[in-house]
Amino acid sequence: MKEGDTALVALPQMDGGNKIRPVLLLRQLPAPYYDFLVCGISSQTHQMIKNFDDIIAERDDDFKKSGIVKESIIRLSFLAVIPRNFIAGTIGSISEERHQRVLHRLSDYLVKR
């Protein structure tokens, strides 16, 4: 399991419960825990925040390898830190180019004044 992989994890929901959802492993956090900063992946494309979230479509070169089954958004607006042992395994991965683009969007947003 590595940065840029997609995985299924139980994520907290607005109603207080948890639901198994696809996520993108954005960054592994430092020792001693090695938790992962993740963002949710959703097929609810109407929720996309333009110039922030990233859409992954069936026509994209990395779609099939991603393990995602239908057009979805990589939701930078839905971040969580997940303990490494909560991630049973991965379902795929995105391209290095997409991973870097997503990370740059997030970092640009975080340092914007």
C-alpha cells in the first residue's frame, strides 16, 4: 500500500455513522504511526468543486487501473486521516501525474492567503 493507491475504508458520515467508501491515499504521515491522509472518492459528480476536486472518467488512461467502477470525483473537500491498520488493502492506483496534480491543488489551497 502506497501513496496514489485507491482503497476501501470505513469513513465517518454526516449522520455520525461509518460507511465503506473508496478513498485515495494522498500521503503517508511520519513515524511512528504511518497513518494515511486520504480523500474520499465519490460517484456523485454533481458535488464536484470546480478547480479543486478532480474527476476521473472512463476515458482517462488511469481509470481502469484505479479500481473505480464509474466516473467519480476525487474529493479534496473530504479529507480524513486513517490509521494504516484500518486499510485492509488497495483496489487500484491512479497515475503519478494525477496524484501530483491533486497534491498540488491541495497544497496551493492550504497556503493561499
